[in-house]
Amino acid sequence: MEENAVHPVLEAIRNRRSVRHFTSDPVPAADLEAILDAGRWAPSGMNNQPWRFWVVTDAAVKNDLAQWTQYGSVIRSAPVAIAVFLDPEACYHPIKDAQAVGACLQNMLLAAYALGYGAVWLGEILKNEDGVRKTLGIQPSWPLQAVVALGRPAKRDQTSSRRPLAALMPGSGF
Amino acid sequence: MEENAVHPVLEAIRNRRSVRHFTSDPVPAADLEAILDAGRWAPSGMNNQPWRFWVVTDAAVKNDLAQWTQYGSVIRSAPVAIAVFLDPEACYHPIKDAQAVGACLQNMLLAAYALGYGAVWLGEILKNEDGVRKTLGIQPSWPLQAVVALGRPAKRDQTSSRRPLAALMPGSGF
């Protein structure tokens, strides 16, 4: 790697943003599969892979899904919504399973960015997980973890910020 | 991007492996900072950034830390151990905070891979989080989330597997 060049992985991690406005362009199946595949390859405790995906592209189902969040317009605007659930039979530890889903979601967001898509991780919808399960026909025992809205970005929300590293290392002289 | 070329982000997601054997080469501060910075840029609910990092490079402290896991040899072998905690004052939702930490950890693992390092996410040590807090002098209210062992790979555990995508999409005709 050249001196001063930023590795594409670091670039993606740094410049990925939550995208909430999409064009109407569909997401080709090959790209959608690549994004799901990125989620699939996340690490998990005991390699238990507790994540399960529901891909919603049908406009009527997407509209029905949208009612369960105050960010319904984001879901309606996106050509694809990916609902992520836990399979209780695959779970083994509440915190570690949730962490694994977070790694899985981040892989999908990074893959979407890498392929020129925009995406946003929606968590507020969890408060209506009963409704989401009803819309998608999912058994009550499966906990909703997040919905990812995905498509070609119509515009990108360019700014974001994080705490400085020093504020994240309260015990370290690093 | 060339036809058939795999984007480096997808390559990293697909080929990253848990690395448990390290050379004695130290991790230069600039690289360690780039890896922590990748964690820092993870998404989190409400952008609450609940993660906090303790970086351990001192051999005596690392040995003390190693006693709290059956994978102590991994920690002793690694030039760097990064303990990740939640700051309770930054938390807002148990599942979403754990997911955010998962995204943060995955960013660090991917960044480590991109920079030529090996790393492994250790979760079993959580059962002894009291001990870890004692070793590191951390207040009892801060939940341990994981320890990442990091260094130049002495060998890579090359094989891993995942369920096929179809098995992760029980409700979909995708």
C-alpha cells in the first residue's frame, strides 16, 4: 500500500453515512445477495449465526411495514427493506447474540457503501416489533433486531460526528 | 470497478479470520490508533457511542488479564489486548447498545485485517468480568463487552464456515 493511501476498508468505515433518501432504482439481485452475504460472514459467539433476514421489495408489504415506525417515509422511499430477526433456537447469550447482530448489520452497511448503495439502520421500529412480525408473518418468539433500508442514494447526509478518541479511553494514557 | 473484481471491503469481510497466534512484533501507535478509530466510527442508536476502550500492552497487566479466560494464552501471545466496556451513562437500550458494540468490534476487526494484523474477538472472558474490572481498575458498574487480542499473525486459522444464505432466510423466496 502506498504511503499516505487510505485502505478502502478504512475509507468505507470512515465515510459511510446513514442514507435516508433513495432513488427508485431497484437493487439487482446479485448486489442484494452480496450485501446479505456480507452479513452472513459476520463473526458470532460460538459461530452461532443467530441472524435471520426478511427481504421486502413488494411495495404493498413495504407500505405496511412502514406504519410501524416514525421513519416510515424512509422505508417507503427505499426499494429494499431488510428486516433482521434472531432465531431463538440459534441463540445462546442475550448480549453476545445482540453484538453479533450488530456486526452483521455493520457488514451489510459497509458492503452497501462499497457497492455504491446507501443504507440506514433503523432501530426505533423495535418498539413495534409485534406489528412488524404481523406484517411479515413471523412467529411471536422471534425478536426483531433492526430494519435496514437500502437503495441508491438520492442524496447523502454528509455530516456526522463522533466523540474524540481520548474521550473513549478514560482509563488510558494512550 | 472492474467486472469480476471484488471490492476490498467485501474481500475483507469475506476473508477476515479469527487469529489466535501472534508474532512478538509490537503494534505501532499509528496503526493501533487507526484500529481504535475504526471502532469509534461505528454507528450506534441515537449516535450514543456507548463503547469505551482500555488498551493493554504492558506484559504484567496482560498476564493478569489472561487469568480470566480459558483463552489466556491468546491474550499472553498478543502484543495488544483491547478491553471494550459500556459506559452506563451513555447507554439507552440494552439490545441496541450491545448491537452498537458489535458494530464497533467488527469495524476494529476489519481495520486490523486491512492493515495486515490479526485479531480475535474474545467473549468467553465476560463470565469473569469482575476479575477483568479488578485487573484494569474499572468501576463495578461498567459492563465488560469483549476483549480483542491483536498483533501480527504468526499463523492464520484459514478455514471457517457459515450457514448458506437460504438457511438464513426462512420466510423468503429470494
